[in-house]
Amino acid sequence: MKTKGIIYGVLSAIFFGSSGIFVKSGYQPNFSPVDLLMLQYVIAGFLLFVYLVIRYKEKIILSKDILKKLFIQGAIFNTLMTVCFYSSFKYLDVAVTTILLYTYPSLVALFSAFVLKEKLSKTKIMAIFGTLIGCILVLNLSDVNLNDNYLLGVILGLLSAIFYAGLNIYAKYIVDDVEEIFITFYSTLFSLIVLFIFNYKFLLKVANVSYNSFLNATFLAVFCEIIPLTLLFSAIKYVGPVTTSIISTLEIPSAAILSFVFMKESLGISQIFGIIMVIFSVVLLKKEES
């Protein structure tokens, strides 16, 4: 069972790591990353709804209290995180955007220290500084053209990490007896509703969406949302959340390798060293949690 859980965790990380490839390939001048995200949510939401109706027909309607919590998670944290994350791909390489997202464990630790007044251990302090130094190395600031677009991409990447940290913190307040598939479905649904309100012109674009955008949105829905989330929850079941979260750091090198193979994006020696530092720091934080 442990081996099965590790395999599920590794596959989940690889699938998640491929998201940047589909985002970069899927958006067009007249079809933004946010439009692509919405199309992904439409496809994923439909597939999840069909599955829930078939498998959990009697349980699909949740209580008002649970729906309120899921609304906050989906409409606020999940929406802001995914919009910033997808938008940052427009300005940054896949590996750089992914590494910025993975600053979130350090942000959770800082939030716990300054807001929840939890004591920062030496291990956490070392991990936070390791994450900071690793990100600076990955950004390779000395060799890039610091134009407005690059800085905007960095800001969006860091914002995605902040909102992802908030999502993880708030998730603790969602009742334990809600099955993960319901959390995924309702988070997707509420995010889509909010995005429709602020991006209603999507309805005019979707009628003329290109085959390429539709195909990549489908890949994102299936291979970067439904399948990896299912594998992730299965991994947690067999090896526990801490081990699974450590395995999930493989998303970073997966994103770097896949972007090199499919997008011809390369990394320097210092950037590779920075990735290793961030992975090591995340592992330290996750072990500290256990």
C-alpha cells in the first residue's frame, strides 16, 4: 500500500507540473490565460458534476454551513490563486512561475508566527531563508531584462503563492467529513461563477474558441485538475499528508524538465541550484509539520 501511495504521489506531481505547458500553449492574443482557466473550469465542472450525480446522487446537495465555507475557499482563495498563477505564465518561464508558487509553505509558516503567534523553530527559520535565497537564484535577476512585463509576472507569481497559502490555512476550517471530490467540484463551481461576473465577455469568446485553446483547456481539466487531484487524495490515503506533500515537491523539477522538452525553456546552473534549495526548504517545513 505504501508503494502504491508513493507512485500515486509522484504521478500527481508530474501531472500538476505539466500545467504550465498547456497554459502557455492554450492562450491566444484574443483568448487570455483567464479565459483559458474559465474554459478549463467549464469542462472540469461538467465532468465532475456527471461523476457526482452517478456516484453520489443522494449526497450532492450539502448543508448551508458547508457550502458557505466552500464558497469562501473557491470564490476567494482558489479564484485569486489560479488567476494570478495562470496569468504569470504569460510573462515568465514555466519553472520560474512554479517555483514562485512553492514559496507558499514559507508564507504559511510566517503567517503562523506573526498572526497566530506560533513560535518559529530554527528549522523553519532556515527553511524560510532557504526559500528566499532559492527564489532569488531561480529568478536570475542579474541576467534578465527587468522590464515591466517580467516584474508583473514575478508579482503575479508571488500573489499566487500568497493566496495559495491562504487556501491551505483556510482549508483547516472546512469540516473533515466533506469528501475531497465535493471540495474540488464546489471550489471549481464557485470560482467559475465569480470569474463569469468579472469576465462576462468570455461568453462572447467561447463561441469562437480555437481548437488549440479548447484542446489545451481539456488537457488542463483532465490531466492537471481531475486526475492529479484524485491521485493526490489517494496518495494521502496510503502514505499520509506529510509524506504526500514532500513528494509533491517533484512538481518543481517536473515543470522544469517538461518545459525544457516541450517549450525549449532552459535553466542556468544557479537556477538549478535555486530549485534544489527551494525543494530542500519545503521538505524541511513539511517534516517540521509532522
